[in-house]
Amino acid sequence: MARRFRYSFARKQEAGKGRLSLILCFVSLALFFIAVMLSGRITGRFAFVPGTIGLFAAMLNVYGFGLGLSGFSEAGKKHRTCIAGSIINGILLVGWIGLYQLGR
């Protein structure tokens, strides 16, 4: 009788830095919507608040992009969240830079 080989595949977990990168991109997106809502309501003395929120969100995108790229160095893990986090954070960062270039 022929010998049967049984293969089992280990379930890999997602990279931790990739998860954090994805969380940061969603936080930045939420801050964008908050800044847009505030910019319509705030006039006068506190008009700098939406810009400050936007600058903080852009910094979160820079950090999330770096985390997504550094998450690829985690061995034995899945890297789907690293890919998604890096791409989304990069797109949002380009959007923030474009928004600041428009001056609004």
C-alpha cells in the first residue's frame, strides 16, 4: 500500500504593524470629515482649528505609511494589511498635500 502524505498548513496571522497602519488611515479619514464639518461651522477667531486637525491627520498618514512599509519585515506573517495600509495612507497623504497646495 502506498504511503499517504498529509499536509497541514499553519495559519498565519496578520502583521501587527499592518493592522496599526490600517487603523491610522481610518482615524485620519475620520479626522478629515471632522475638519470639513468644523470648517463650515467655525468662523472668526477659531478658524485655525480645522487646519490643525488636517495637519495632525496628515502626520498620522506619514506615520501609518511608514508603519505599513516596516510591517513587511515581520517574518511568518501575512502582509495584506501592510499592503492596504501603505496604499491607503499614501493616497490620503497625497490628498492632504494637494488640499494644502490649494490653500483651503
